Amino acid sequence: MNAAPLGKPVRMRVGSPAVLAFGSNLGDRAGTIRAAVDALNAEAGVDVRAVSRLYETPALKPKGIDGDAPAYLNAVALIHTLLDPLPLLELVNAIEDGLGRVREERWGDRTIDIDIVDYGGIVSDDDPRIVLPHPRAHERAFVLVPWLDVDPGAQLPGFGPVAELAARAIDPVRLWEERP
């Protein structure tokens, strides 16, 4: 380890906690989520602290649940990052692209989707590229239930306790597998 010369202050960036949600309904769903978590953890400035178990949910489309579409596997990871929100978004988008994500249809089937659910408790819609917390997280059991798995006392900024939000969410979620 390199030490700073005596008398020279060392600036260390503290970083921020963040909550990421993963979803996959094409291909090797569990393997793709595992690969996404591994890719994220391999990045400088990102430390994956906890990953939920995998949960299966029916595909949710703009008109509601689509029983004909492949079911999703979902997980949540708690991370600590030195990246600001936009660079973190760029990183997760690059990981999605590297794992074969194709963006043709909004809410379409996909190999992987990674959403920033919460970033350090920030509430912001100043930049159209990223809204914090994620604008629909408060009503999505497929985000809330896995989040409770790794942080039972979690709070979603602007919406309250995740446990209360999960109890009100109506999308069906079932445990699929232990931690990826």
C-alpha cells in the first residue's frame, strides 16, 4: 500500500449505499443474474454487500400480467459504490448490453434488466435519464420482497417501510431458489 507523504492530507471518498434490482425472463435466467452480480462486483468502485434469494414472478406488461410471456426471475443486491448515480446507471446498462440485453420494446422480454431502486436515499427527478428512487419500485412486489430478504428494515425514500409497501403490492411473487 502506498502511503501519503507525511503532512499531506489523504482524501478518501466515502461512497454511497445503493439498492439494485435484477430481472431476467429469457435464457438461463438464474445464470444471467449471477453473471450480472459478478460483473458488477468486479468493477472498481462497486462492492456488492448482499444479494437476495431468487424469486419468480409472471411477466408484467403495460396492460398487466402476461401469462403467455416467460416468467421472470428477480433478485435485489445491496451495494456500496464510489460511482455517482449517472455513472452507476451507465455501468449497469453496459453490463446489461454485455449480457445480451436488447431494447426493442418497453417492458419487453429480456435477458437481463438492472434497475437502480435507491441510491443513498436521494429523491430526485431532475434528470430524465434517472429518477430516484425508481418510480415504480413502491408498487412492485418483485422488487420489494427480494429487498426485504436482504434488509428487513428497509425504507424506500418518499414511500416508507418496504415491508408495508410489499404487503400492499399485488403482483404474485414466489421463492424460486436460494441466493445466487
